[in-house]
Amino acid sequence: MNSEQTGHDGTRTVTCVVFQAGGYQVAIDARYVQRIDSHCCQPRHVSVDTLLFDRPGDSSRWLTLRDAEGSWQLGIGSESRLEHLPVAQLHSLPPLITARTGMPALCGLMLEQQRLTLLLDGQRLSPSVLQP
């Protein structure tokens, strides 16, 4: 399933699950999110605040994703929504920043009307990165 689409006006977009975390708007390509629940139902789970910002967080929604070890859930503390983000406004991180960031899944940024969105690579998201 490819989440990239072309609108009637020729604008290419990517469908993403968008939510708030750590004071930022965050987006994950929707093709990596299997489902969204109001409760945790997987033995492997982690809060987005813990995974990205190394701090505890309260979770009211749970995104089910898959990694090499199988299904797991990412807890988010806000409502989520599907948005069609314009491909032309999505910017990959420069290699130097990618190499130095503490967020292995951070792959890009979007700036729209003075609002910064962190773009996460759903393939690189995993609770396993927290294990020593």
C-alpha cells in the first residue's frame, strides 16, 4: 500500500497519522500504522515521549505498528488525525543532523505557516532502540 497520492490539482501528498508529542506536531506515514486503539493491547509498547524525548508520558491513544520482532504499540497523549501532507513541503534531514540526532526515527521536517512538524520513519520506529 502506497500512501502517496496526487490530488485533482496535481499536488502530490502523503497520508500521515498526525498527533502532538513533546510540544511538537509529529507525523508518521499512515501505511506503517496498522490501527489506533484507546487502550494498550500489545505486550510490547512504549510512550512516544519516552521513545523520542527520553521522558515519561501519559498515553490516551495507542498506534499499532510492526518492527522486526512483530506488532507493538506507540502510546500518544493526544488525539490523532489523518492528514494529506504536501510532498513539496516535506524536507529530509541533512546527513550530518541525521547522524547526530538522538531520535533514530526522525527523518525529516515540515514547516507550514510557522508550524514545525517532525516526520518519523515508521520503519525505524521500535521500542527495541531503548534496550541496552
